[in-house]
Amino acid sequence: MSNIPPKKTTSSGPDAVPSGRPRITPRSKLVTESRALAQRQKIDREREKRLENPGLKERQPASRQPVLKAGSQAMTARRALEGYIEDQIGGNRSKKTIEWHQTALGLFTTYLDEQEQITLVTEIDAMHITGWFAYLRKTEGAHGKIRSERTIQTYARSVRAFCHWLVRRRLIIFNPFNEVIFPKVGKPLIKILDEEEFEKLLWACAPPNEKSPLAERAAIRNRAILWVLYDTGIRVSELCGLCLEHVDRKQGVLTVWGKGSKERRIALGQNC
């Protein structure tokens, strides 16, 4: 006979418990029911309190309110501007960006001082910013011309960044620029030179009535500048920073540094 182990028998009565599951004892069942009853009673008491006091709100944790930095009440706009520019320099911003912030914010602080008689940053509100926009549209710029909407929009970006910085440094609590409608500017159509206009520019590169070797080299240089601008579309500032080691004649590629000191590689056209 083969040695076959006997099968285990399981009870099939009403008190049978499936294998692997914990058995519920009368004591554990009583504890569970007691906890559920206590929870229901707590909910009922809170509901009765709300019915008796309709104006009573649920208790919520108090949110952390921003606090002004010590001495911010006496911080002048010009001193804050100096700190903002120093922060931009420390953040390794480009020279052009820093100069633009100095120009825009210098005009803004001058307007606050002379037109609104405001010197402290805590006194600046949205009406002063919108009033400055209107003032820029009515007054002439450094070149004796009315400023374009694109220039005003760029100035507005500088003031908006300055206000964000004031809040971040806890010099003011509320950002007044949040209540200002940002100036909108339409997208202008790019003006393109036709072949005849470009040909006139090339002829104008040669100095009139001069045929010396120096004048010849100047004419060649000026035509090369025009052809590079025409064929590649690089910025004038990128062209001014171009050196001989940035030109790869074999590969026909220029290496330029644009906004934010970002390096770019530009393919030269057939005319270069």
C-alpha cells in the first residue's frame, strides 16, 4: 500500500473560520462597536453646536501672515533701487540688462519723487504706476521723441520685476503691480529690404572721391558687414562682438554670443 497522508478535515458548521483569517472574538467585536458609538456621539455633538450657533465656523489653523522686515518703513525707493541693482549684478545678469533696469527704474523713482512726492517704497500703489505709464506717453524721451509703446512695455517689465523683488525681500507686503493692467503692444511687421535697396547700401560703402588703399579696405569691410547681417540675420550687438577666431571659413559657421551671453552657431550664406 502507498503511504498517502490522510486529508485534513475542516468543520463546516456555522462557527467555522476560514484558514488564514483572524478569528473575531466577542471581546474584539465589543471594542469595535464601542469606538464606533463614541465617534457617532462626537459627530452628533458637533452638529448640535452648529445648529445652536449658525455663525460658528469650523476651527481652522491660522495662516501665516507676511511680516515686514525691520526698517522697511523707512526704506526709500532710491535706496531699494540700489539694492535691486546690486542683487542683479550678484545674479550675474548681463550688462545690457542691468543698464536697462537702471534706466527704467531711474525714470520711475524720479517720477515718484517729482510728480507724486513719494520717496518710500511702502507708499507706492497701483495708481502711481499707471500714472507713470500715462506720463511716459505724454513726455519726450532722451532723444526728443515720444516713447513707443514697446519701450513703455519694456519699462513696465522692469518695474514689475522690481515690485516682485520688494515683496520677496519683505520691504512691502502687497505687490501694487498686481492691480495694474500691463501695457499691450501689437506685433509689428518686419520690414525687408529688396534687392535694389540693398544694392544702394553696398554702393554707399565706398567713400566718395577716395581711391586710396585705406578707403578700399574700408569699403570691403563695410560690404562684408552688410552681407553678414543680410545673410545670417544676427543682431548688431552680436556682429560688434565678432572676432576672427569666431569665424570658421571651412565649415561656413559663425559663433556668436547673444542675449544673456548665450552662445549660438550661425551658418553663413553663399554670399559670405
